[in-house]
Amino acid sequence: MKKIISVSKLFLFFSILSIVCFSSMYPSCNVSTASLSDARLCTSLNGSECSGDMTTFPADIPVVYCTASLKNAPSGTKVTFEWKHESETLGKADVETGSNVVSSTFKPTTELAPGKYSVSVKINTDNATPITKNFTVE
């Protein structure tokens, strides 16, 4: 009988130890039901969002906006926009908000080189899949 009690106490001890070790390895598991949709690119906003979706911009464009709908998000939800030319990052913007339209502005300081560009929009949670919008500069 004493062996059974000792084995069960030992099993309990190692179970608790495993939980403690596992949780210290992954301290910030951050999942959410928030979702992004309707990402659009434009040169002027209609209120707080792009009314259309553009895929081609001239090289001398003064500003490009990216908007997206954020749903089921509590206040304080962080969304990151990452602007790129080919694989080179041109800039990042972090927005903190709740369910609403989220947006980012890209203002080039010089004329853009022709080529392929993109902006990725991602909710900063472990289970989020980014939305990437590709566009061309001519």
C-alpha cells in the first residue's frame, strides 16, 4: 500500500513539474477570435477607409493608404502593417485599436522605383494569418 501511495505522489509531483516547465517555455501564448478582412489600397480615403482597391500606382505618388476591417477585436488589439518593395522592408506601423477600420499610410520621401510592392496586415496574435496586398509602381 505504501508503494502505491509513493508512486502516486511521485506521479503527481512530476505532472506538476511538467506543467510548470511547459508554461515557462511558452509564457505568452496569445490567441484571439479577432479577424481582418476587406484590405484595400487607395490614394485617398472616403471617411476612414478606402472606397476602392487599387493595384497600380505612378512612381511619383505622394501617399498610399491601406485599410482593413477588424472584427471581433477587444480594445487594445495590436495590428501591424509592413510595407515592402520586393523583399526589402520600407517601414512598419503598429496600430492599437478595437473592432473598427484600421489603416496605415505610406508616404514615400522620393519617387518610387518601378516594380512590385506589397503591404502585409497582421493581428499580433499567435493564431493570426496576415493579409498581403500586392501592388505595382509604374
